[in-house]
Amino acid sequence: MSPIILIIVIAAISSAVLLAILIRILPGHFLAAGINERSNHTQPARQLGGLAIVPVVIVLLWIFGAQTGLDQRFLITTSIGGLILWVTGMLDDRHHLPESIRITTQIAAACLCIYGLGPDFRLLPSILPELVEKGLLVLALVYFINLTNFMDGLDLMVVSGLGIPLAFLAGFAIFGLASLATGSIAAAIAGGLAGFALFNRPKAIIFLGDSGSLPLGMFSGIAFFMTARDMSIAAGLILPLFFIADATTTLIKRLREGDNIFAAHSKHAYQVAKRSGWSVWRVVASVAVLNIVLGACALASSTANTQLRISGVVVAVAAVAFLLLRFRKSLAR
């Protein structure tokens, strides 16, 4: 059996079992998410997802690291980075830490991870000096850490919006299109999210919380950087394109409106659709179908055929733009 398949199965079962145990042994008020006018849930849910999934991901990467080509430097630095964000996220879920602490720990974790990729990891060696590229990768990873947190605002959204692209990436590794190292990271997260989905399906009783969304965003960002190296930069951008596009366009919109971008809100395109009357299942199913299309586009964008590569990029951008416009226009109807 491929180690990628084994990682997915073990991650899914382990996460589901750990979450079932945590639900039973922890007090009902522990990390319970409150409900306010910005909430997209109508009943209390607990932010326990990260407490189970993140340790499972880290342990599996260590168990299968040698077999899949993850070296000690990478494992040590990414594990430390993940644990920093895991602890910080847990504390933030309980006590709402200052933004200065949050961003400092995110930058520290991102620096560790980029260092862990090694001196030979380059995406644009003929265009950018190494130090500039490393700096941009750190900034991109910090953005991706926050990106996953931004988009974790609806039942099954992270499962549909991030789990499906990562499952595609794991599949690419099985067929030799991406490295086993890349596929193992994707498989661990996708499997963990599959187990989490049992408790996060509507009406969700468990959320990821910052202890889940921040480190999972970090691990996912690394996996997509590695995809850009293994397949193509376009493929690394296309797989998470819905998350990137929704979060970025929403951020730009809020800046133009003079909003405090650090304050909680419900202005993402998928949240607009939910608040305009779309069911949760309709929203996440739409995102799931889009991500299946994006998986095919990512594959096309990494082929040797120039016309097929361009077509993959064009279709991906058009499909994402179509869904975002459809989500946002639903409010005006």
C-alpha cells in the first residue's frame, strides 16, 4: 500500500477518535465559541478540532518522514513552528491574545519553516536573489497562516475549501506527479480534516479554532510551496485559489470601506451567500465542485503542453471569479 494512502487512513481515524475522546472528557464550556451578530452558527460549538488534528499531523510526519523523504531539519523546524502556532492559537481561543503576539509568533513560525525547507529550495532562482525569495516566502506563509484562519467561518468550509485541494495533491504524489514528501504533508492534513468532518458537518458541534486553523494553514502553505517546486508555480497557486481569492478580495474590500481588518466580520463571499439564504450544504458543495475543477486545472497547468497549461490557468481563474461573483450577488437578490 502506498504510504500516502496509509497516512490518510491513519490521520482520519486518529483525528476522529481523539475528537470523540476530547468531547467526552473535557468540560462542555471548554473552548466553547460564543454566538454574536457576526456568527455564522446558531448553536454553541467547541473549538477543539486543532487539539486533535495538529498533533496527529505532526506525529504522522515523523513516523513516515524517512519513508517519504522528509529530512530531520524539515521535521524539527516545521514541528516547532506548528507547535508554536498550536499553543498560541489555543491561548487565543481562550484569552484573545493581542495582535502583536499573534503576528510575532506567526513570523517566527514562518521563518523556522522556510529555513527548514533548506538552502536548495528555490522557486525563482533565475529571477530573484535567494535572500529576497526567502523573505517573500516568509511573508507568503504568514499570509497563508492567516488565510486559513480567515476562511474558517462556516461548517465544513475548511474541509471543502482546503481538504479537497490537499486530497488532490496527495493523489498527485501517489501517481508520481508530486514528491512523496509533498504528498505526505497533504495526506496528513486531508486525512485529519476527513476525521474532523464527522463533527464539523452541519450543524457543527466542533470547530477548528485558532489552535487548528493557524498551524494547519502553515502546513498547507508549505505543501503548496513544495507543489510549486515539484509541479509548477501555477499548480501551487491554483489548488488553494478559492481561499486565496475570497480572502484577498474581502481584505481589499474591507480596506476600501475603512474597516478594522483585525476585527471579526462576516464579509467573505461564502458568508455573504450564507446570510442571503443559501444553505450551508449548498455553499460548501459549490466550493467542493469548484475545487474539483481546480484540481483538474492544476494538473493541466503542470503539463509540457503550453496551450494546455495556459488553458488550465484561464479556466481556474474564470471558475473562481464566477463562484465569488455568484456568492456576492446573491445578497442583492
